[in-house]
Amino acid sequence: MAATSEKAPDTRGLAGQTIGDTSVCSVNQTQLIYRGYEIADLAAHATFEEVAFLLLVGHKPSPAELADFDQQLRSNREVSEDILDIITGIAAARIASPPGGHPDSLHPMSILQTGVSLLSHADPECEDNSPEAEMRKSIRLAAKIPTLIGACQAGRDNRERHAPDASLSHAANLLWLMTGKKPSDIAAKVMDISLILYAEHDFNASTFTSRVIASTNSDMHSSVCGGIGALKGNLHGGANEAAMDMLSDIMNDTADGSITVDAWMKKAFDEKRKLMGFGHRVYKNGDHRAGILRGWGLKYCDQVDPSMKKWFDLGDEVQAIMLRDKNIHPNVDFPCGMTYYSMGIPVPQYTPIFVASRVTGWCAHIMEQHANNRIIRPLAHYAGPELMSWQDS
Ligand SMILES: CC(C)(COP(=O)(O)OP(=O)(O)OC[C@H]1O[C@@H](n2cnc3c(N)ncnc32)[C@H](O)[C@@H]1OP(=O)(O)O)[C@@H](O)C(=O)NCCC(=O)NCCS
């Protein structure tokens, strides 16, 4: 019989494998759905607070439910000064005297992970995995993470911290804590949209990590710390920072005309480099979130600083070459980099902002895991040496 030449699918990284049920989110080639609502519908008509409620509680909030939820988010933003002092102190020390020789040798994501771990020590319900306690902890985590991000940025900027402002929306408060400026309506709106787009994505690497940790009966803060660790990498959430760094490199390297964008990219392809902000495990024909965020990023530039449009023009050129030569589309992290950069947000805070949003998705999954738990413990195919005798070898 003739041998078949068909290549076996590459299943490394669990590619193409469905490994469990969820009611939180559905991701397929054409749609991203949070608990029955399509992402474009949510981005057009909902706020981040509404989406957070939807993910955590499971249904669209009534006006009374939303008012109560929003109030809980606003009233839980404070973090004790001793925790904030540690976060600001680590960030300031690393900027002043980085052990690895580079100011970002301890990344804000690592500092944020430390911050969430510290929050667990101060949370009276840390070890309580009941549904009621987990809902309260989800709200506390979502409310306090922007305060930790602000404390970290204060250390990086060597300035006083700003206190959370309960009069501001979740998105506006996050911007205020990070930048020390009360955001314009358009800045708060664009941040709100990005938080909606980043909130949930079924069994992505960080959510899966959180669920694995939760499945051992560990607590919500531990599971979120694990999620932060997984999100940090540039193949996952870290891609929004990496995409902006890459665009800056292209802008600088092509500025004097000695090399074109086309040539820059050909070199990257020849060196087999991955271009950050492109490609996706599920979306092979484009990420619906990318177009939505690009549109809002451009709207921000139009209203606030048209000179920043140069980043979107460069992005369009890179995107066109990537599609022409590799047939690979941008993911949401590509326009995110340009959008946050145009808004003046420091690049190392892009992935922590992702955490400020995705924590709602993680917590929804942690609660779902605990509600119907069996420890996640897959098998491995052994590919090591044959059995040997210790004494004879
Ligand atoms: C997202 C990502 C991790 C998905 O990984 P994956 O599902 O394992 O994708 P694959 O490795 O199967 O990609 C298929 C092919 O496209 C190539 N490819 C995928 N993304 C690429 C990218 N960003 N730049 C260049 N080539 C890319 C791969 O090298 C591979 O080529 P090959 O068949 O010649 O080896 C991957 O696309 C990537 O690394 N992107 C850059 C990081 C990023 O933006 N991450 C954020 C994701 S939301």
C-alpha cells in the first residue's frame, strides 16, 4: 500500500484541542462572544463596568444591579498604604538602580504580581472559596488592581502617588492613577473600549493557567497571580508592548531613508523573527477586536493629537506587507500598542492594563472552575531514554 504523504497536524501547545466546557465565552473564526453577546455589540453599546458584571455574574445587569456593582467597584479601590509603599518602593528602586542594568529588569507585570500576592494577605476572605466570597473577592481585585498599577507608575516616575478617585469611571480612574491627569472624555472612552475588548477570551494561556491553579482548590488570588505570570509573556499579553517596541524600531531604522519598511520586514522574515502583534492561534482570518480598537485609536488621534497618526500609517504599511508576504493578520495587541502610545501611556504599563481588564475574565473562570471542579491533570507522552539500571550505567 502506498504511504500517505499527508502531514499530521501539529498539536504541540494543545493546538486545535478542546479541553473543557465554559459558559463564559465563545471564540471561533468569525465571532467572539461574552456570555451570549458579540464583542462588536458590547464595544458599541456597553461600558466596561457592564461587561465586568456580565462576565462575573452571568447576565446583563439591570439598572439597579449595575448601580450597586459600580458602587462596589468604586468603594473598593483603596489599598493600604503599607502595601502601596512596597509597590512604589520596588518600582522606584528598580528604576534608580536596576540589577540587570536596564530599568525594566523588573517589569511592572512582576511588580503587579507581587502586589496581588500582597493583597491576598490583606483580604479577610482569601482562603474562602465559596461562591459568595469569590464574587466579593473578584470585585475587590478588579477595583484595587488599577491602584497597584498607579503605585508602580508613581515609583517609576519618582513622584507622589495619586489617590483613587471614586467620582471617576473604572477606565478614567485607571488613567488618572497612572498619569496623574484627569482624562478627557475621549481618553476615558478609548480606555473603556480597550478594557472591554481585553476582558475575556475563553481558554487562552493565562485563563487556562488560572483554571489549573483553581482546580487544585487553591484560592482566587493565587490563581490570578498565576494568570499574571502567563499574560506577561510576549506570545500572549506582553505582545501589546512588544508590538509598540517593534513599531518604534521600524520608525527609527527607516527614518533616514537608508532602509525601507519592506526591506526591514524582509530581514525580519529572513531571520525567522516573529512580528509582534500578528497571528493568532484561533483567528486565522483576522481578529475582530483589532479593527474596533484601531478605529477608536484613530478617533483619539483625530480629536487630540493628529501628529500621532503617523504610527497608524506605519502600522497600516506593516500590516499590508505582513498580509501580502505571510497572509498573517494583526491581532488586538497591534492597534493597542499604537493607541496607548498615542494616549501617552508608558509602554511597560500596557500589559498591566490588560490585567486590569482580564482579571474579570479570570475571576469568572475561577468561579466556574470551583463550581464544578475536578483537578486538571493531563497525561504526558514520554519521549525520554529507555529504562536503565542506576548501578550499571
Ligand atoms: C499568537 C501566536 C503565539 C500563535 O501561535 P501559533 O498558533 O502556534 O501559530 P503558528 O506558530 O502555528 O503559526 C503558523 C505559522 O505562521 C508563522 N507566524 C505566526 N505568527 C507569526 C508572526 N507574528 N510573525 C511571523 N510569523 C508568524 C509561524 O512562524 C508559523 O510558520 P511556519 O509554519 O513556517 O513555522 C503567534 O502567531 C505569535 O507568536 N504571534 C506574535 C505574538 C503575538 O502577537 N501574540 C499575541 C497573541 S493575541
